[in-house]
Amino acid sequence: MTGDLPPIPILNLEAQHKRLRTEILSALEDVYDSMAYIQGRHVGVFEEQFAAAHGIAHAAGCSNGTTALSLALEAAGIGPGDEVITVAYTFIATAESILHLGATPIFVDIEPGTYNIDPDLVRQAITPRTKAIVPVHIYGTPCEMGALQDIAREHELLLVEDCAQAHLAKYDGKAVGTFGQVGSFSFYPGKNLGACGDAGLVVSEDDDTIIRVKKLLDHGRETKYLHDIVGYNRRMDAMQAAILGVKLRYLEEWTARRKENAAIYDSHLKPVGFQVIEPPANVVPVYHLYVIQVSNRDELAEALKANKIGFGVHYPIPLHLQPSLAQLGYERGALPVTEQVSDRVISLPMCAELTREQIDRVCDVVIKHGRP
Ligand SMILES: Cc1ncc(COP(=O)(O)O)c(C=O)c1O
């Protein structure tokens, strides 16, 4: 039925890496020849370039997006006994980072149009033990940062942003990661800006916070052998920094293509009734994923497979129903929007390299086999 039609991957990293092969190998050669493999100039240069591209004052590269969020939380002062309000509609790392500091994630439900944290429910979840709010800009759509800042100010709470999926995303013209004390990014290979391995980064407008992050991630060092806090080895690898430096030059272009592709998808799928991501007018979303809701996900998945079209489900089991977090005591029914959406979402191919013809092909299958 599909004849000789080529497959459409959910993410075409192969095309991206073919295009950048010469530039990336030359950057790697530079690191190799420099002998500066740990905390060398490549990491510093990338930190500066990433911060500049986002209009953020400071950045600290680290080993991955999970350690980035952990470092951000620890540097902000989250610790044992604290409650941290966040979402269950995210990747497990958001909760792991909170739990490993001895704090407790308190899950609240999401808004149905953006799948982001609902600020009204944040207000209702505040207790005397609440120390912070961790909004997750899911799929690259910024959360309602104005409302969250108001709540944080009123209740003297910290705001720590999980920007793992939101490189270059903006709220009211300002990059995400700058609305609270500190924010974290991931460069997992499939992210909008991805390393060839693990890498992450912490951003902050505040000098002291970023100094603390840089100390924590490098054994709590004041100088080479003077350690004034108990830290970790969570440094960014120089090879990854060099690769990310090359890719960063293309991030604006890739992000623009993602937005164009999302608009093409929307133009096909919205008019026939599919629920798509609905970003508010004051945000610039970056479409890490293009997600729709369907009532017959398994059936559509089979049809996509039969037509050689890649897809994913981000995420089928929300965190409050994960076995590893059962001790938190949530049951099905606790977060109705999160649960309903988790049962219905499907991620369609999305990346800069996707063509209009490919999107047309995906939409034909979705419209024929998917039910809104
Ligand atoms: C929302 C969110 N938070 C945190 C992470 C953790 O990042 P990493 O996989 O780089 O540790 C990811 C990505 O995997 C993510 O999507």
C-alpha cells in the first residue's frame, strides 16, 4: 500500500549530522589537540554563547539535564523537608531531581490547551512547607510565567524553571530560564539543541547562584584543592561543548523551521477537529515536539507504522502513577487533565529537516485513521 515511499522519522538527526559533519569533526579535532579536556576553554566559550543567544546573564555547563535541574534546585536552596510544586505531566527527571535533594514533589494538574502547570492550582497547593515552584515548559511552550512570578512573590517561593525542552522559547519577549532564580536546560541528543551524548546547562541572572552551581558541579572547589562545600563531579565534557557550539549557530534557523512546520500541521489538523497545542499570544513556542490528541491512539499508531511514519508518546504514564513514585501516595483520578491527556497524546514527526510534502503525508494518514 505504501509502495516505495521512504520512511519519515520522528526526528531526522541523520540529516542534521550529515550536514554538520565537517564542522563538528573540525571542532572535535580542536578539542583533541588542545589537551584541555576538563573545564577547558570550549566549555566557557559555549556557556557564553548560549547565554548570549538567549539574552541571559550567566550559564554553567554540566553533565546532563537531570543534573542541571538538581544543581539549580540545590543552588537555589531546596533541601530535605521542602515541598516543591510541579507537574506530573513531564519526564521523570523533574521529580527525580527534587527527590534526590530530600524534598517532596507536589503534583498539580495542567492546563488543557498548553499541557503546562495551572497557576490557579499552584495557589491551592501551597502549604507552610512549600519552598519552590518548578514549571516545566513542556514541548517548548512557555508556562504562564507572569502568574507564577506573582504567586512566587506573594508567598516568598523560589521559581526554578525546567527548560529542558524549550531552547530559545520566549514569554513576553524574554527567554525562559530568566523568570525565577535559576533554570535548567538539557542537550540530550534529541533535544532542539542536542549533544552527541549527555550534556546540560544551568542559567541564572544572579551571580551568586551561578557561582554556587559552578562550585557544586566541580567538587565544591574554591581553588584546585580547597573545597568549601560538598560538591559533585557533574562537569560538562569539552567535546560535547565543542559540538554544541557548532550546533548553536544553527539553532535560530532550526527553530524557525520547527515553527513553520507546526503551522503547516495546524493548518491541516485543526480544521478537522484535532486538539493541537494552543500557545497563548504572548509566548514564542519552539515545538520540541508536535503533539495532537486522538481517541484511538493504538489504531493510529498501527496506521503510522504501516505507512513508515515515526511517532512517539510523550508521555504515556504521568509521574504520579509511576511505580518508582508510588510512595508519594497519588492514585488514578488525582490529576484528571494530566491523566486524560496522557491517554490521548501522540507526537508526530517534528524537526527542522521535515518537508511540507512529508507533513502532508503524515496528515493524510492522521486524518484517515485518527479520531479527534
Ligand atoms: C522536561 C525534562 N526535564 C528534564 C530532562 C532531563 O534531561 P537529561 O535527559 O539531559 O538528563 C528532560 C529530558 O530528557 C526533560 O524532557
